[in-house]
Amino acid sequence: MNGFAEGRVTARRDWAPGLITLTVDAPVEPFVAGQFVSLGLELDRQLVRRSYSIASPPGAALEFYLKEVPEGALTPRLTRLSVGEKVWVERKPQGFFTLAYVPPARDIWFIATGTGLGPFIAMLRGTEVWQRFEHVNVVHGVRHAQHLSYGDELASLAAAHPGALSYTSLVSGGPNGSALSGRVTTAVANGTLEQSVGQLLDAERSHLMLCGNPDMILELTMVLTLRGLRKHRMRTPGHISAEKYW
Ligand SMILES: Cc1cc2nc3c(=O)[nH]c(=O)nc-3n(C[C@H](O)[C@H](O)[C@H](O)COP(=O)(O)OP(=O)(O)OC[C@H]3O[C@@H](n4cnc5c(N)ncnc54)[C@H](O)[C@@H]3O)c2cc1C
């Protein structure tokens, strides 16, 4: 397969039915946290490939945080791979959803829906984010509470960086434990999120990285635009960077 290396699954963690983290051994080229590669499987003699964010930092074993889309072409197979099975991995990581493209700011907000948390896990396991920002506010929105993965690791990171990391989970399907209820966009629009985090989300001090569901990214960008925040572009620096998953 041109441009692809043969990888092997070395571990899998099941968070909930259809929601897993796969660890893969494959010789990919150097990358930075936030980048993605294509993963592929041969199905009916054709390589079916899709893009996946690398959820681990450079130097660590490659991890991917994956969700099954039941009607999808690849994920019903990808999320059933067992340890030892083969997966094609694109050799050259790509993408600009990285801290290198984030302009100076006091606080960074990592806002994810579903598996959009993956690239932020890679960044949080590195060092740059802790050196550059005073507050790192992680926000994870899911439909069902069982899809709130990485909670223990985020709690450990918060303990290791006291006062720097806040972690807020939102469950849109109804209230659950310490998670806020509802959608991320609503919680930003009505001020609940800032109240819960204890930080203002404004153009003076904040940069936001949004990842996952394209509707969340579109709607949240509209809400933030009304507050004077702008999309970040190379030529016109702003406050919002985004990676849409579909
Ligand atoms: C840069 C980038 C990085 C990505 N990283 C990840 C990642 O780390 N983890 C991950 O799970 N996915 C990630 N995706 C999504 C991934 O590439 C696939 O689109 C997804 O896994 C579905 O593939 P499929 O072949 O099963 O479904 P397809 O046959 O390609 O899609 C069927 C339909 O499902 C919808 N769809 C796609 N993804 C989702 C989803 N997550 N939830 C609900 N509906 C969806 C779309 O409308 C699509 O038309 C990323 C996408 C991009 C562009």
C-alpha cells in the first residue's frame, strides 16, 4: 500500500460498547501532538481508509481513540480489531490542529465532542501546553455518560498541575453525577460553562481549540463570534481553531 505501513494492534481499551482506544505499533514519520494519520483495512480487496487523530504524544506508543459509526464503512471493522491484528497506518502524519498554530493567549480551552478529545489527550500528555498557558480548560461533551472516557487521567493531570487544569464534562442525554447537563454550545451561550470553570471565555485572554462534531463547531463559532472572538487564520490571527471530524 503506497504511503502506508503495516501496523499491529498491541493493545485495546474498551470504554463502552463501540468506543475504544487502540494502541498500534507502526513506523510513522515524526509528528506533533494534534496531527492525524489515515488508518486503513482491506475490505473486499480494497483499502478503506479514514483519518484519525493521534491521541498520544510524540515518542509514546501510537494511540487512537475511536468510535463505531454503525452504518459506517470502516469503523464497524476497525473497532473490532484484536491485539495482534493488522491495520494499515499512513506513514506521514498531517494537519495544522496543533499548538504551533495557536497564537499567544493566557488561557487555552480544549473543547471536544466525542472522540474529538483524542488530539487534546496527546497535547495534555506533552509539556508545551503547561509552559505556554496559565489555564488549560478541558471541556468534553458526550451524549451518554458512559462515553466520558479518560476521566481518571484528566483527574491525575489536574492533580499534577494544580490550579492550571480544569475539566468539565457535559452529557446531553440528561444529568449525570458531576457532569453538566446539556450541549456545549448552550452551556457557553448561557454562561453555565464559564461559571462552572470559573474562567471568562473572552477575546482578551482566551484561545479555543474545537474538535469533533461539525455542528458543534459551526454553532459554537457563531456564539463566540457574537462575543467578538474570531476564527484564527495564519494571516488574520484570531481566537478559534477547529478540526471537524466529518
Ligand atoms: C482530521 C480528522 C481526524 C479524525 N479523527 C478521528 C478520531 O480520532 N476518532 C474517530 O472516531 N473519528 C475520527 N475522525 C472521523 C473518521 O475519519 C471517520 O469519518 C469516522 O470514523 C467514520 O468512518 P466510517 O468509515 O465508519 O464511516 P463513513 O462511512 O465514512 O461515514 C458514514 C457517515 O457517518 C457520519 N460520521 C462520521 N464520523 C462520525 C462520528 N464520529 N459520529 C457520528 N457520525 C459520524 C458522517 O456523516 C458520514 O457521512 C476524524 C476525521 C478527520 C477529518
